[in-house]
Amino acid sequence: MGLSLITVGNLLASVELLNVSYDPTRELYAGINDAFAKDWKAKTGEDIHVSTSHAGSGKQSRAIIDGADADVATLAMASDIDALHDKVPEKPLIPQDWQSRLPHNSSPYTSTIVLLVRKGNPKNIKDWDDLIRDDISVITPNPKTGGGARWNFLAAWSYAKKKFGGDEAKIRDFISKIYVNALKTGLPAGAREGTIAFTERKLGDVSINWENEALLVKNKNPNDYEIVTPSLSILAEPPVTVIDANVDRHNSRKQATAYLEYLYTPEGQEIIAQNFYRPWDAAAKTKHAGQFKDLELTSISDFGGWKDAQKTYFADGGVFDQIIKGIRK
């Protein structure tokens, strides 16, 4: 889609941008897109419309590489945006230093990973240990296609690493048992698909999910679900970028840059918090502090950063593939 210009005589009537995003951000960007359009119109007199595409983060990254005409990418993890440079080195879509262009490593908010259970917590799930029980069925997406799924995997790995003191054989065995329970229902392609499996198809006893997605579900269905905050999780930092090759071709860099910068404004941060993502802005953080639980968090830096984590755990033949292969023997 990208930028399109509709002109009447010599007057610019409207501008269109395409934001290619990850699975659970539908509600967030519905609010951001409308607010940004009003703000841009008030400041410039120019009408603008932002369309947003949603799917698993890994799938969206590949779609952009394969030609999806995105002006901006707002994905679940840095490795999916790094791929827009690394997978096409002869003609990269973005510069290698893309993450330095906006505050907080180009992540306008953070989140974490929690456990969503049905009302009354009938299986008495309290922490990651309960996810390996024989009587438990787990919903978690496929890390090969979903970004949240990779955060889920690394959050569980972090817990097991702390529990077993870095004994990799025991850690792998622990993670393997979680995926044995996940394969009872199959691995959804992305986080929202996992939410639908748990809430609409009524599959599984527990959904490993984004905190924002779990809070959204609970907010919409307060009498049906509960959130179990694990003793240890991971700091998730979903990043954003302009797609340089596309905005230069569309002549949309100014609008696309302003759109991403809007995410960091007090107005944008308030919309982010209203949609259950953890904002950076102090006022929004204070106003919405009650909805976010304090918990111990590891970070991607504990795995050497996303380049190392992607290669070690999620690349073809990596740790995740080895675990699944071992289960299916």
C-alpha cells in the first residue's frame, strides 16, 4: 500500500501510510492512528490516513522483505527489524543503526509475559513450575512465526535458568515439558491467534501471553479470566522504525517519522497506557501504575542481545527446533 497522494487540482487532499505491525496491537493502533491523524491535520492542514496490517511478528518481517509496501514497521522484537537490514544486505531496507533514531532504542513502550487462566484458576497455576505438570494444557504460539512466542520462550528459559543454576540439560528438559503440554493443542501462529484459541475456542488451561493482551482479555471479560503474574519474567521491548527504502520512494519520510514520534508524546503515551502497554512517560506511568504488577524481570541483554538470541534459540536448527524434534521422536 505505502503512501498514496490524492490531489484535487494543485491541492494535496490526503496522504496514506501503511504500518506493518505484530499480532496484538490492533486496538492500540486503532487509537493511535485516529489521534495522530487529528493532530497532524491540526498542525499541517493535511489529511492523513494510516492503515495497519497485523500478523505474527516474524511473518510480518518476512512480508516486508518480500515486498509489503510498509512505510513503518512496529514489530515485537529488534531481531525482526534487524532482518530488514540483514536479510537483504545488497539492498537493505533500513540502516544498520535504525535503533538509535528514536528514544529507548526505538521502543516507545515495554511489556512483559504473564499467565492467563480461567476464573477461579481451576488448575491452581501459580508459576512456571505448574506448566510442566502432566494435567496441564498450555497455549503458546510458535516462536518461528510469532514475536510474543519468542518472548514467552525466553521468559520460561530465564525462570528455569534461575531454578537450575544454569544447568542447561535441566533447563532444556523443563522447557521441553512446557512444549509437550503446548503441543497437546498445537502452536498458534501468533499471540492474538493464541488468545482466540484460549478465549473463544476454549482450548488449554493456561495461555502464556503478553501482559497487555492478558489485561485486554481480563478487561473485556472480568468475570471469566484471571492473570497469574509469575515470580520471574522478561522485559519485552517492542521496537519501531521507518522503512527507509519505501518512504524515500513514496516521498513519505516526513509523515512516517512524525507518526512514530507521536508514539512518544504525552498524548501517544496515554493511548499506549490505556491499551495496557507500559509507557515511558512519567505522567502516564503514574496515572496507570495500578494496572501493572511489579515483578522480577530479566532482559534480552541476558541472552547476549537479539542477534545472539535469534541465532541460538530460534534460527533453523536452533534450540527451539532441537527441543521440538526431541519431543516428536
